[in-house]
Amino acid sequence: MSTRKSPALLIVVPLVLLASALFAQAPKLGKPISAADLSDWDINILPDGTGLPPGGGTPVDGARVYAAKCAVCHGPEGKGGANARLVGGEPIKNFESEKTIANFWPYSTTLFDYIRRAMPYRQPRSLTNEEVYALTAYILSLNKLIGEHDTMNAQTLPKVRMPNRDGFIVRFPDKTP
Ligand code: HEC
């Protein structure tokens, strides 16, 4: 019998060693994640406002944040920029129609969720809750869906009725506000 080592072993042994080293560093699968660790990611806002954090903001505060962090892409006062217009929009006629906050979005609370989660485009999750409430108030006010001095917070925001609120077929009617 030959005493020469099989060339296959020369490959397999280091691979097994490498794999066990990697597994040693892997998270302990099966361990429940703590509420504290989850809270950073658990940021869904439901249509009825469930999940909205404490705090609030007005259109005036929002205008200031908007000018500094949003106008460069969305244009002054929410239109005329390189990216989506946030104000106005023609009524939807067909698939090609531009869908906007004013003519399409059914729930005001989605605006808070979307801005907090995704904007500014290059620094998502960088805004404070106060800034997000203020920006939400500013955009709703530019769309004339709230007054110029209305404060948006966890109580007032869910009460703002969007123009296209009834434009969707609701799959689970008793689960929506
Ligand atoms: C670097 C560019 C950039 C900046 C800055 C930016 N956005 Fe956006 N925003 C986008 C892009 C890209 C989209 C995706 C829609 C599109 O334009 O195609 C978007 C989409 C949105 C939408 C959804 C619009 C819709 O009808 O679908 C909202 C609301 C919004 N942005 C708000 C903001 C707010 C508020 C800020 C400031 C905190 C901000 N954005 C800053 C690029 C930007």
C-alpha cells in the first residue's frame, strides 16, 4: 500500500479547518433575539398609526429641514426636482399616469414610515422622529391636506384623510382603519 498522502486530503483538511473556524464565529442560531436588539429594526407604521413614536412637528419646522436635506433632489416646495414630486399631481387616468402622494397614497401614516425608513436617499435612518414628523407635516401642508400650523403627532397624523383613501380594493376590510 502506498504511504503517499492522497492529494484530495491536502484540499479537504484545510477546508474543514476553515469551515469550523467560520462556524465558531457564527451567531448562536436558535437563541431568541432580545426586544432591545430588535427595536432598531422594528419600525413599521401601520395604516391606523400603530407604531408611531412619541414627538411631533409642524410644517414650519419641516420647511427648514426640507430646504437643508430634501430640496436638492425633490425641488423647492416639493416639485420641479430631479426626483419624485411630493406635491400635487394630475388625477390618475391609466397605468401611465404619474402616481403621487396626493393622487395615490391611501394613508397619511405611510408618509412617516417611508421618510423615516428611506430618506434622505443617501442617508436613510439619519433623521430624528421630530424631523420626520415635521417633514410629514410640511408635505401634507404643501398638498393642502392639513393647515399650515397643524402639528403632526401620533394622535393627529392617523386622522388625516388622503384623497385616494377609497381608491383601493381592501383585501382584509376589518384590519384597516
Ligand atoms: C439624493 C436625492 C434625494 C434626497 C436628498 C431625498 N430624496 Fe426622497 N426620493 C429620492 C428618490 C430617488 C426617490 C424614489 C422615487 C423617484 O424619484 O424615482 C425618492 C422618493 C421619495 C418619496 C416617495 C415619493 C413617491 O410618491 O413615491 C418621498 C415621500 C420622499 N422621497 C421624501 C424625501 C424627504 C422628506 C427628503 C428629505 C429628508 C428626501 N426625500 C430626500 C431621492 C432623494
